[in-house]
Amino acid sequence: MKAVRRLSKRLSVVRKDNLSNDVVSFRGVSLGVLEELAQAVQDGSAAPGVELYECVEAHDRFQLGDSVQLVDKAPQQPSSLLSLISEKQYAGRWRAPEGVVQDVLFLPSKFKRKERKEWNMHDVTVFVLMVRTQENQERFVDTVGREGRGSAFAGIFVSQSHTSRFADLVHALHRYFEDKGIAPRSRFVWLDICSANQHVLHNDKAGPDNKLHFLLESSLRRGIDRFDDRVVFFDRWDRPTPLSRAWCVWEMHIMRSKAGGTGAINIIVPPALERKLPDMMLDDVAQVRAPYASFDSRAAAAMNERDHEMIHAIFRDSAGGYVAINGAILGGVRVAALDTIRRAVQRSVQNDNLGADSPEAAALLTRLGVLLTEEQLYDAAVDALRSALSTLRSVYGPDDMRVAQVLGYLGNALADQGKPSEAFKALTCYEEELAITRKALPENHPDIATVLNNLACLLEDVERYDEALEAYLEALSIWRQQPDAESSEEEAIVLLNIGSLYFQKGQLEKASQYTSESIDLFKAIDASHERLPEVYTNLAVIFHSEGKIEAAMDQMRSAESVASDPDMQADVQLLMANMLDDDGKIDDALTLYKAAYATLVEHYGARHTRCADVLNFMGALCQTKGKFADALSHFENALSIRMELLGEKHPETAQTLFNMAQSLESQGHIDQALERSKDALDAFRSAYGSDHPDTKDAKRQYDRLERIARELGHRPSAPQLGSMAGRRRPRPPAGARRSRRELLAVNT
């Protein structure tokens, strides 16, 4: 019976009655076949005598990048009265986006000769593969011998743009298989140009109502899902072509849809591009963020109108529409791009001429660690920074300022994780950094103030308030002795942080005083200073805590008026939602939470810890309203993100597990609630130990659920809302560690 079910599942993709068997095969070709093909294109044995010209200036019917086959190099003239003054033209053959082959005349001044190494996927398809399969109108994979053809769904599925260079893709695939350690005989690749019938796909009579649309919506979707390995080929880094092509966007959407929306997008790049990434990161870190800096599926184009309409109709009709697609793909590309950069740096350090123990390698690893910290990939960041630290200590000794700088970055990577165990490691890093910095620099040097501020922030986080205040005040004194304009901004930041500290201590009058001083100083520097939104929101939270509701809302409106960055806009929305919730205006609060969530999804992608935070807030709010099913849905989504990005033992993951247990209990699912409660208790114990208040809350919840389970489901008549539901709301954003100065000495 099991064998029958397996056979049925296989046939669901390739059976005759789905009309796709003559269009697509899910058997790939070997890498060896592709390498032979690339070599044949390069040396001219494939498409002999074919000479291509590429459009370099869009005009008439031609778009930038279009390829035209030269037919007659003898000058031609247009048949018109203007022929005497018109530019001489060449005769060519061109396959239009609709699939029609046309004889054309083209202007040499708007085209350039295309070297064979520059032939793209479309060129190879039209001038090589379709020619070889013309007689039987078949797929290229059907013409390949047994050894060059894989079994169905074997190897990797490759999403690529037809404007990408064929040779670059083949080189990237070779590197990918080598890195994976896959034996040559098992290196199979599914490419649409090889495994889909190009004669059908290039048929200008094919329309959205025929088998092609069915193929897109059913067979190809399920087929992509069945490959164990799926990659996207990025031909360039600043503007990767697949992110602008509708077919590729659709394929990436399917990749992300796997595993309940958490499927991975893996990126491959040409080796030549990979070698440039480390230098790109050193020159300007914004360059390496380019692939996920902005993306909008609404702008994805196709080679012809038929495909464009068909794919965008699917985008519009999918769950969540364009916004959901943007968030899913943006999140997947972000993680994949950062992993690609990490591999590029590791290869540069290990295999290139830097030397793993050189200062240059340490500089690369430091920049990588800072980038990964900012992107909240903490484990990889800590690994990179520890490697850099070890090298610098070995080369320069333990008391060098370059060592101190990397200690500071390592402290940031540890502290930002929010784990008490890592916080104490971070404290050690900051204290070592401060000791080295005091020894190396004059007593009132600005760098000492920077380290003191970072140390104070962490001391505040672990509730060592008196030590934190002492460090803040020393930093403030140093900044006030500096003559330059930058020092005024740093002074304003320390004032802001002192205000936050007094707020945490419950001394609201002093909190208001220091925060107001910070506002005045920022406004003196620039009336629209980028830090003003967070200072206004801090003062709003203080006023709200004092019961000054209208004054608090005035500050929030001031924050709204100057918040231009999407991240800060979301902060303002979250804090305002928190206030409305506290004031009993739950529906208004939920509306603002949803707005903040939409802002963050557009900015970061859906798989980001900040999105998980908002989902958790919305879940807590729904729990308060008695909408337990909605609450559980929000908690489940938050848990998925936190498990993926923070790990199962992180306190934020534990918090979500705790809240999920409450929702499950409220719906009568005691066994599931008990399971989640146990996971929460284990996570809190791992993060905080047994004596922490959160661990004790989780233990009480678990004991109660275990007792209910023993009583065979005789639950309390009303939901038991524990003390953790709805807590950990957005706090004032002050107290964040300062961004450190650029590494100067390390990079020389």
C-alpha cells in the first residue's frame, strides 16, 4: 500500500492528464553536459557561424540587451525617401519577446558585437538548444545520453534570468557542487532551458488559458517543491536580475512557501563576483546590503506581455498578495545574501593570499562580524569577531587599541542577544576594552567616553543601576570637555540614556529632566535631527507613566511628525499602541500594531525578529480580548521566526512559548499547552537559571497545567491569564549602544 501511495504522489506531477508532460520534464542534465555546452559556445563549435550583436541603446522595437543575429554585414538602406540621409543598417534575424522570428534591419551605432563568452541564457536557448531540438520539437534533456541525464527531481533546481551569462552560471554551479562535496556523477541541474520544451514556451500563440498556465499553477509549483536543493543565480550584486524578473520572483516565492513559509532561498554567484564581495564590504557596507535593500514584486517584468499578465495575476490572487510575497522573498534573500558574503570572506581568508593569521584577514572578519551583528545573526558574528580578536592579539599583543576595538564589537554582538549569560560575557569584553583604552589614551579622550557609554548601557540592562549611572556621568563629563560639534550630539545621547536609566529606576522627575535636556540639545543641532523621534517617544512614555496622558500624546505626535525612517515610524506606532492598550483602547491599539507590522514587513521582510516582536504584542492583545484563536495564530508565527533566528533557548522564544501555552489552555488543548509550557520552562531555565522571576512564572504555569492534565481535563471554568501575557511591551528606545567608530588601525 505504501508503494502505491508513493507512485500516486509521483504521478501527480507528471501524469498525462495534467497536459504538462510534453512541456516540462523534471529530469535535469549533468553539470558535465553544461560545461561541454559552455565550451562549445565559447569555441564556436556550437552555433557555428552565428554572430550576435547586442542592443546598447533602446530604440524602436529593440530593448536594452536584445540580441540580433547578423545575417548580412553588407550595408543596407531603409526603403524610404530619407534613405540618403539615414544611417546605414545591417540585416539581421531577431526573435521577438512574443516568440516570433523576424528579419530586421538594425543600426550598428546602437548595437555592439557580442563576444561568445557574453552569450546569455536566451542566446544559448535560441541559437543552440532550439536549433538542436528543432526537428522533433523536443526538450534538450531528451537528446542527452543516459549518463548526462538525471532521474526525476535529482540534483538542484536553478532559478535564473535569461539575461544572465551562460558561462557565468556554469562556473557558479561548478563552485557550488565543489563546496558541497558532491561527487561528479551526482551533479545534476534542472534548468528550464534544458528541461522545458522551448518550442512550446516560445510559441506566440500560447496564451494564459492553455496548458502553459496550468503548468505554472500546478505541475511546476509542485515540481519545484520536490527538489531537495534549490538555488537562485545572482548575476550581479548591486541589482540582481532575478529580483526584477517575474518568473524568478515566482520561483523564489515557491521556495519560500516550502516548510510553512520558512523555506530557504540559496544564492549562487559567479566566482569572479564572489571574489569582489570582501572588498565591497570593506569599502562600503551598504553595497553588500544592496540585494535586500529594496525589492517590490509589483515591478517584476517578463519578456512578453502574456507571461507578465499570467504571473502577476497569480501574485495578486495569492494569500496576502504583493505585500506577503515581498516580505517572504526579502527575508529569504537577506539571509541568503549574508550567508553568501560570509562564505566569500571565509574563502578569501582561507584560500586567497591574505593568510588566516594576517591583520588583513582580521580586518575582514571584524567588518563581517559588525555586519552580522547589525543583521542579528549573532552566532556567526561572534565566531567572526573571536577569530579576528585571536589574530590581533597574536600579531599586536593584548594591549593594542585594535584589540580594544574588536573587544567592543564582540561585546555588542554578545549583549545584543538579550541573554543574561551572554550579557556577562559582554561585560567582560567592555571592561577589558575600557582598561586598554584608558591605558592607551589621555584620560578625557572621546573614545573613553564611547566605551563608558556602551558599558553603562549594559550595566543598566542587567539592573546594576548605580554602576551604570557612574559610567554615564563620567562619559557626559568627557563629552562636555570636547570642543567639536560632534561632541554635542554625543552629549545629547548620553543625556538621553541617563533619562532612560532614571525611568527604569522609577525616578520619573529626573527622567523627564534629562530627557528634556536631550531634546533641547538635539534641536539646537538640527531641528529635524534623526534622533528626535526616539527622544520624543521617551518623554511621551515618561509623561504617560506620570498620568499626563495628553502631554504624552503631544510628544507622540511630535515624534510622528519627524519620523522619516520606516524603522522609527514603526517604533512610534508600537509605543503609541502600547499607551492606547494601557488606557483600555484595545481596538485602536490593535490597529496601530497592525500598521507597525505592515511597516516592518515592507522594510525588513516577514522573517525578522522585529516582526516577531509585533506578532507577540498582537497575540497578547488578542489574548486580553478573549480572541484566543487569533492570539494563538500570532504566537505561532512569532515562535517560528524566533526559533529560526534566535534559537529554541532564547528568552524571547521562551516568552512566546509561555504565551502559546496560555492560548492553548484557554481553548481546552491541555496536552498541547503542557508541551509548550515545558518547552518554555526549559528555555527560561537555560537562559536565566531557576531563580529568575520569569522562570518561576513558567514553573507555576507548568505545575498548574500538569495538575489539570492529571485530573483528566477538569479545567478551571475561566481562562487563567498568567503574569506574562502581554508583558515585554516596547520600551523607550533609549539606552541602545552607540554605533562604534570605523575601524581605522585594523584596516591598515
